[in-house]
Amino acid sequence: MRVTLGQLKAFEAVARLGSFSRAAEELHVTQPAVSKKVRLLQEEVGLPLLEHIGKRFYLTEAGSELLATCGDWLDTWSRFEQTIADLKGLKQGRLRIAVVTTSKYFMPRVLGPFCERYPGIDIAMEVANRDRLLERLARNADDLYVMGVPPEGWEIESEPLMANPLVVLAPAAHPWAGRRRIPFTDLATAVFVMREQGSGTRITIEREFSERRVPLRVKLELGSNEAVKQAVAGGLGLAILSRSCLSLDTGAPELVELDVEGFPILRSWYVVRPKGKQLSVVARAFLEFLHEHVRLLAKC
């Protein structure tokens, strides 16, 4: 059979994710490209690999056998790629990182200087919500992960990267703007615009309110920090977000940070990887660079 590595990668991603579109997103190609690779692979095998029933598809017996086999091939090839990257040192290589959406406010400022220092290294950065990030972590899809709340009970290694304080935001015209030392209990009278259930920020906030026995009244849930900030500016409620979200908003006077007792809530950004994962030369260099550059950012 004349089977290519690209065809195997496309088939494995489709079978694992259960979706051609999600496989295309993960592989950074178009959906028609994934469909073509799977079709050509099926023609080479000479038996159907996927069976379509309604809007869903299922693995055939041949597809299940191929999935088990190509999983081993791809793991072996991944180790070979890492070995070659190590032999080449930092002149060439590929870095795969996945970060939660809020970290997009500072990660590009780290990636830029890293690419300048190591121009031969290709970087793939996946920006996703916490649930999607944990899914990628569970299947070891990337070299490193950046998140605010590492999962408990997982076989992982995590190390703090930099401070990630949470602050209370309000519209500039809010009656509490300019007040000093607002009691935490006053938040029980406010309504909030929040990130979705399961986000690291939401987990921290709910835990804080529960520990203080203060009710949290959620008026609106949104899936992005930008949407939350726009909702607050529109007067739909208060919000609690990472101060990182405001670092680029120096020209946005419609939002103010409230002086509330107990805030900012101090927490950290973490770099996470599966426990025992052997980092490539490129990943180790980036981790060292990350710590070095974040210290410089913290001084600004």
C-alpha cells in the first residue's frame, strides 16, 4: 500500500475527534483536505473505514484495526521527530503550545521575542477555553499548556509562571466608581456578567463567594472576555476578570476597576504538562525563555 503519513494523521484525528471539521481545525488544514486524505487512504486499504449512518459516522472493523495500528505508528513517528529536532538543536524544530483564552493578552508578547531569537522554529499555538484545553492535555496533543487553574487529581506537572490577579470591573458611570474599600458583602446586591461554567476564572470566583458565604447573582454568561467587557460597558452588570484582560485597554475609559475588599484575588498563571513528559530541546528552551521574559514583563 502507498499510504502517507498525512493520510494516517487525518484518519486518526477524524476517528478520535468524531468530526471532520474538528480534525481539520486541529491539523490546521481545510475540511476538504481532510476528507480527501481519508478517501485516498480508504482507496489504498481497499475496504471502507468509516460507515455513515444519518449525520454520524462509525468506524468499520477495518477502521478500528487501522486506528489501533496507526496510533502506534504516529507515536513512534512523533518520538522520531523529537529526536531529529534535538539533533538539530535550536536551528530548526516545531513548538506546540495550547493556552486558555485569557492568556492571549500576554502570550503574543512572549512569542514575538522568542521567534526573533530562534527564527528557524515554527510555532503552533492553540487558543481555547478551559474544557478544550483539558481535552488536549488529556491526549498529550501539545508540548506545553498555559492556564490559570491546573486540574486537580490529574497526573500532571505544573509550575507558576506569573501573577494573574482578578479584579472587579464596572461601567465608568457606575455609582460605586470612585468609592473606597467597598465591602465584599455589597457584591451580593450586584448582578454579574460571567464567563461560562467550567472556566478557570469562573471556578475561582465561585469558590471565593462560597467561602465568604456571599450569594453570586449571574445575569448573563458569555464565552469570551471581550464579550464580557462589552456587556459591562453596556451596563448589563459587573464582571470579575483577570487584570491581564485590561493590559491593552489603556484607551478604554468606559470600564473602571472597583476598589472592593478582598480584591484583587491573587492567583497565578501556570505552565502545565503531563507528568513525566520528556520535553524536546525546543520546548525546554521555550520554557526557560518564558520564565526569563515573564520576569521582564512583571517589571514593566
